Amino acid sequence: MGRVRLVESRAEGEEVTNMDDKDLKLIRQIVASDCRKYTAGNIDRSRYDRLIDLKWLTPFKTSISDVEYQATEKGRAAALADAS
């Protein structure tokens, strides 16, 4: 399956964003878990950063090393779209 092209209306000059199957799988897991994901400690958060870039998650720092992510409306819509 690989990469999927996200199609939506965009302002002139704005780039088309690509997402992959891993992004969809992760946002679906988060949405299924009450639209929240809590991460603690010194971990690799790059996969969550991709969802932030897609505007699917909003991060909230709860301490110096912990972050809670909440799915945005756009993230919830992506999780529900074409779910098989």
C-alpha cells in the first residue's frame, strides 16, 4: 500500500501532504483510545510529530519529559475515513 496522497482544498502555493499507512494506523489507535495518547520519559516521538505536522494531533506537555497528545477534529476524520 505504501504512501497515500491526502487530497483536500489548499491555498495557492501550499504543498500537498503525504501520509503513509503507519500514520493512519497510529491515528486510528489513538482515536480508539478516547482520542488521547500519553507518552512518558525520554522516548522517540517522531511518529507523533508526523501526526502533528498533518494537524491530526495536538501535543500538551504535562511535565519536562511527558507529553499527552489529543486527536484533532481533522485527525478523528482521518481515522474514520476509509476504515476497513
